[in-house]
Amino acid sequence: MVAVIALAMVGLIKRATMYGKGVPLVGLANIAEGTHDGCLTKYSDGAIASRFLLVKAGTDADHIALSGATDTPYGVCTDEAAAAEEEVNVNLLACNKQTQKVTNDATGAIAFGDFLVPAANGKVKKIAAGAGNYYVVGMALQAAAADGDIFEMAPIGAWKTQ
């Protein structure tokens, strides 16, 4: 035990003497408050059968549920959950530093550049032509045609068309 303490002291002294020679000190803290880097860990309100589905606020601030066609989604769940109360990752729309994979609902073919809106069960579809109120969640960066096709989009914070 004394040897371990002595070794730690030698390391601290060596590090302290290196500080003035251009070697930066690293300050570490293990606290869970502050901002997030584009993703959150949440609990699922129910089973989530596949990855890359849109989610909305759940029963409380710590839970998520699959987004429906008329809901306001705030992220994409990148995990599966066998049942309720499982921890899942949620990539926030318009806050993540990367493109996002999503799942097609196959109501129509999706082409590069199409604007995407929520569909049933957390999936996405191409925005309908004509007037309507939709929450646009992204722009397709790849084509998709079949139900369950996973493709890439550039996420947009869900904004409602009028």
C-alpha cells in the first residue's frame, strides 16, 4: 500500500513539474449535468422492434414512445427495446453532428432530395404534394422503396408546414 501511494506521489510531482514546460494539465470531472452532444439516453415506454425509428416524448421527460404520423417527433431511436423501461439512445433531430438513418414505410418511393415526414410506427415517408400540415424531419440522401428499407437522411428539427 505504501508503495502505491509513493508511486502516485512521484507521478503527481512529475506532472506538476511538467506543467510549466508546455505540457497541459487535464482536468477531469465525472458529473452528469450540462448539455448533450446531439444524443440522449431515454427509457422506452414499450417495445421497439427495430432500429432507426422516429420517437416522441413519452409518459414523462425520461421516456420516449414511437412517433405516429400526426405526432411531433424529436429524435431517432438507434436501439431496439424488447420491452418497456429499457434504456435506448435517441439521436436528436437537427442537433446531431451527423446524418441519420431512418426507416421507410413504403407508401411511396423516396428519392434523393425528397422531404420526409413522420408515418405510422416511427417510420418516415415522402411529404405529400399539395397543401397540408406536416412535420418535416429531414431530407433524403438515398433512395428507398420497400417497407422497412433503412436509408440515410439529413435531419431537420421537426418544423410544421402550414
